[in-house]
Amino acid sequence: MDVGTGQSKVCIDAHRDQDWIRCVAYSPDGKKIGTCSDDHIISIWDAENGERLLEPLEGHTDVVMSIEFSPGGSFLVSGTV
């Protein structure tokens, strides 16, 4: 959402099965959005058009509660419960 106008900028069709999204993070350059959810998946999205940039990142065996991009935006760290 554009905080100046209140207009929605992009809508992301996030995670399967309508699971709770636990965390959202912008990359430092503002071009990517990362999401994580109860479905144990991390997704990376284009911040301009909401399209998924990569296949979902799977491998966690529990709910992913947090994600953070590195300062340069090249890496992503995640944490579970």
C-alpha cells in the first residue's frame, strides 16, 4: 500500500491452503518481497507486480516464523518455532 495515497500497490496470492502468513520482508532495494507461513514455505515475490520470482523454498519441518534479507539482498535467513 502506498502510505501517501492509501492505494494498494500489489496483491500477492501467497501460500497454499490459506495458511497464516507469519512474516513479510522487503529486500533492501525494495524490488523483492519475502513471505513465510504456517505451510513451512518461504516465497520470494516481485514487489512491483506480485509475481513469484522463485519456486517456493521448502525444507523447514515446522512453521516458519521469521525471515530477513541480508543488507545486500543476496541472502535470506529464516527461523522456525
